[in-house]
Amino acid sequence: MNFDFSDDQRLLQEAVCKMLAETSTSVEVRHVLEGRKPYSDGVWHNLIGMGAAAAAIPEAYDGAGLGYLELCLVAEEAGRYLAAVPLSSTFYLAAEAILHGGSEAQKQRWLPAIARGELIATAALGSRETYLGQPALVFDGKTLNGTLPVLADGALAGLLVVRVGDDLVVAELKGAGVTCEALPSLDPTRPYARLGLSAVPAEKLAAAPGAVVAQRVLDGAAVLLAFEQVGGAARILDISREYSLERKAFGRQIGSFQALKHKMADIYTRNELARVHAYYGAWALSSDAPELARAAAAARVAATTAFNFAAEEGIEIHGGIGFTWEMDCHLYYRRARHLGQLLGSEHQWRARLAAELIKEAA
Amino acid sequence: MDFRDTPEEAEFRAQVRAWLAANGQKRNSADETFGEGLDDAAKLAAAKAWQAKKAKAGYAAITWPKEAGGLGGTPMQHVIYQQEEAAYVVPGMIFEVSIGMGLPTVMMWAAPELKARFLRPGISGQEIWCQLFSEPAAGSDTGGIRTRAEKQGEEWVISGQKVWTSGAHFCDYGILLTRTDWDKPKQEGLTMFIVDMKAPGVEIRPIHQMSGDSEFNEVFFTDVRIADKYRLGEVNGGWKVMLSTLMQERLSVGGNLPTDLHRHLIALARKCQWDGHPALEDARVRDRIADAYLQQQGVGLIISRGLTALSRGKTPGPEMAITKLVAAKAMQDISAFALELAGPEGMVGFEALGNDWRYMQRLWLGSPGARVAGGTDEVLRNVVAERVLGLPGEIRTDRKVPFRELAG
């Protein structure tokens, strides 16, 4: 029985943790929050330079050639330090879609540029929930036309992988015919944009059907995002715990009151449940196990509920000061919500989990 | 990261499997229990026979040294044996206190001649042990016990009452925590003894549990005499002895939650109708199936992390306390939802409703006990808050006060 990461994997995690603690500081994240820069370019540069962001991209495409277990631990640290970078769009979604769905030529064309940090990418692999309506896109075999009403990191990306019907289509976004309008975001450290495409040159990813590739990529991304959520949830619990030991009321540290002790024990319990489901997802992802669909959905649901709960109760533990702009509590509150919605809500994944369980029990 | 055994673990597992296949009886269903259809005396005799067989093969006390009658094995081997044995119909909760608490305490604290007297008959199941700590006025607060031991010559005279004693009605010996000094603060005036459960003055009354079962007892002591040589540890050193007993539990990676509850839920939801459709098609039902899986698989995976620590020769940490906290509440929630699947019919006992319902109905009636036994949810939250998160302990007003004043 070895249900844990190896010492080498932990060393990489520690290095990423140290780098992010020094560079993805509250001050840095707030630069993005307050619109003074579109993303944390320095942090992004470091994640690329260390080979951390491209951990799961093979060396043949200029990646670090490590694997998903390493990328999971990178994700945990990115979540812990609220890294304001397009990690999920570029590496969990777009690069993975090209890796799983692209021809050799397509991989050679885009993956090295992504791995080296020369190209930020994003992906829209299909959502079952919408208010504005599904993207109205037409792919005629050579060009892509239409609009994407909401796209994460749309204004940062130079490359798009998008699901059109049963196909995955890839298009570069820096040429003519692309209009991009930044949208206000409830978590301004993670931006969204509206994209208009008019006769933009595009090509189909080789593997068919694209829908199957898309689901595999979404499952993997669910596991990786679960690690970001686990990291964020652990950090806001730490911050709240430390505050509860500093703050005194009624002549005592507020962390000595059982109501708060029990609340923090509950946060910890949910965090640990999320952590083990994420680990199990990491195992399934890295070993390409048939359990991946179930494990990914479970990790997604457990981690989404845990991070939202920790972020909500973190403010509550702080009391009034937790509701101020100056305290970091709201950064976690916003990020927890962003991560929980990004790949479809908890409810969609809960339904997917139940469907997998019922299928297995048949 | 990998769930497989190491080569050494795999070899041990293969030995255990072969031995169980040759000696045990495989389980047909999840809720099949040992000795169904036998009366109590016959069931106990069969249980003792099984334990003797297990002891002879070395599997009764795997982690104990060979000279004490064990196998000299690792905690991981103990866990592997338990995992394999779970597929067999074996006696439940008869020898656990002997092997897990009573005899280890004897091993740590008794004189050599007492070890020679008690250890082997205990391991082989000829003699069964119970643990006598809790009292009506001392549950979570064990330091508040009032059973009195007074020295008269070379003997101690015991008077008082214990409660929640598992299996006292079939036990031969017990480890008994008493108060020997009423003028010291609560935890400093306690002394531990070995007591003969058949001695004059010991009276055992079964507790009728809310589930209808009687697994626990009240034990009354009226001028029971114990020779001083049966004392474990120093006079007034009983608290330390008790902690050493409870420390034994740290190696158990606890929190038993059946791993197939969501499957039971799915099977029942297929058979129940909601608005003319199988309940299994309803999104609310499917949500709860997902929840059931998240809880039970989560507990299983936390235990896997504990096993990983054991496998690497480390001790699992206090964070394992959350397994029981999650498991007991999950049992209650999942079984309650199972009853709800049948709506108004859900209150009809399985004897009339059908055997499909037996498991969940028994779980529902048993789960309040699981939430209390071995630390209430609230005590466990304190354990997590204080020992894992390092938050301040509760404010205590009883630490320095002579117990006589607290008991007044």
C-alpha cells in the first residue's frame, strides 16, 4: 500500500511552494485583482522556467516529461497561493486536448510553444449549463465563424481549442478576424472574455470522436482543479486558524471557543476528505485507470464543496474584519467560486458521479 | 502512488488467504453474522474454538512478540489479516477487548508470573477480558470515576459501579480503574487492577440498548476483594496505566464503515417507486447516492493513507480520528435516507417488509450508538481541533481540585 506521493514528487512541490510564497504574494495577486496587470507574468514565467507548468508534457515536445502526479502537486501549490495565471486554461485543458487529440504534426506545432511559455492557450470543451446560450460556432473545414459568449482567459490566449459538434477544432487567435471583449469577473484574478470569430483559419484535431477526447480532458482537469481547491482550502484554514489564535474576545483567544474549534474541525474534515478523493483521482489519472470518470467526479465534488465551505467559514471566523477589502479572505471566497464553476457546477459532476456508480452497480 | 502490496505484504497475504480458505467459512452476504441460529452458549463455544485455531496459527496476536504467544509481525500484517478475514464469517466483538486492551495492559504492567498465568489463555480465547473504565458519572470524562478501592491488609476492597462494559456477561477477567485517593485531584488518585469477573460481589446486568440488542452491561462491585499482587502499576498511578491501554488503539486505523452502502442504496432505489417511476431515476436520490459514496470512499481512502504510514513503519497520526467522526454520521444519514426511499412503508420492520431492508434498518438503529461509542462526535471534534490544528484546550476548573470536593 503506497497511497501517497514519492519523496521526489514532494521535493518538486516544495520548490514550487517556496517560489510561489515569494512571488505570488497577496500584493502581487492584488495587482491583478485591481486591474493593474492582466495576470501574474512573473509567476507564470517562473512556473514555466521550473518545468512545473509543463510537468505532464513529454520531453519530445519540450515539456518536463514528468507526469500527472507532479502536475497535481504543482496545482495544489498554485491553488494555495492563488496564482493569478492561466494554468488551467493552458495546461490542464488546451495542451491536454492537443496531447490527446492532436496528430503528431499538430502536437509538434503547438505543444513546444506552450511548454516553453511562448503561447498561452485556452479551451471551451462544452458546458451543460448556460444562460447566454451555447456558443454559436460554425466550422467549415478551414475557418471558424461565430461567437463564444464566455471564455476563461480568452483575452490572454493566443490559441483556442473548441468543441464544435462532435469535433475539437483548434485556431490561433492573434490574426485577423478575432474580436475580444474582456468581461467583468466575480474573481478578477481569473478573467473571462467574449470572443467573436470571423473567418479565422482553423483545423480539426486529428483524433475522433472529439467528444470522447473532450470528456477525458475534462476528467483530468477536474482532478487537477481539485488539487488547486485542496491547496486553497488548506491555506484559508491556516489563515483563519492563525487569526483565531491572535484575536481575543471576552478575555480569551477566539480560537479557544468550542463553537470555533468545532467549525475549524469541520473545515479540516471536509478538506481531508477532498484531499484523499483528489489523491485517488491523481492515481486514476496517472495510471490511466478505468476508475478515472468516477474518481474525477468524486474529487471535483468533494473539493468544490470543501473549498467553498472553507472560504465561506473563513470569513465568518474572522468576523467583521474578514469582510474588508484589505483582508485576503475574499480572495479565497472568489477563487473558490471560480474553481467550482469553471468545469461545470458541482451539481453536474454529482450527477456524473451517480451515473458512474449506478453503471458500476448494474 | 500505487495500491498494491509490497512483495513481502503480498506473500503474507497469500499465506493468510490459504489459511483462511482451509479453516474459515466464507461470507455469503454483507450482514451475515457468526453463529446465526445458535444459542448464546453454543455461539460462545464456537467462537472460542475459532480463536484457539487462530492462536495456534499465530494470527490471534500478530504484532505481539513470539515469546508472548504472538507472531512477532508488523502492524501492516495485522491489517492485512483483518482485511482478509473480513470476507469470512468470524466472531465479532468477543476477543477484541482481550487482544486490544486487556492483555496488552497486562503485558506492560503485570509481574512476570501474572503474564505467564494470563497471556496464553487470553490469546487462545480460553479466557476473555473486558475493560472497566466508564461509569454512570464518568463517560467522556474518565478521570471522574468514583468506584472505590480501599486497602485492607494485603487486599483491596472494591465498591462501586461501571457501565458500558462490552461483553462483561461472558468475560472471565477485567482491567478495572478505581479511585484510591479522594484527596488528590481527579486524575492523580486512580489505581488499576485485574479483577476476576466471577468473584463474589460482582454483579452483571445487561443494558437493553435502543436497538433492542444487549452488547453492553452495567457491572456492580459490592465489597469485592482483590489481592494486591493483581494491581497494575503504582498505587495512584492508574491514569498512566489507562493512557497506555488507550494508546494501543492508535495503531488501529479505525473508523469501520461498510464499503458497499451506496450499492445497497442503489439496489433499494431500483425497487422503490417515486411518482410511478423507479426512485433510482430521481435526481434527488442520485444526489444522495453520490453523497454516500463520497463519505464511505473518503473514509476508506483516509484509512489507506493510515495504512501507507504503517507500511512505511510510521504511526498514523491523530488525524485518523476523523474516520470515526465521518463514518458514524454517514451510517446514520445513509440508512435514514434508505428508509425514506419507501416513504410511509419505510417504517415497517424488515420481518414484514422483506430481508432487503434488514441491513439498513439495523444500521439506522445502531448508528446513534456508533456516534457515541469510542468518543462522541463532539469529543472527536475537540481532538481534531486541539491535537491536529493546535487550538487551545478547553478551560478546566477541575484540574487542581481534590476529587472529594468535585464529587460532593
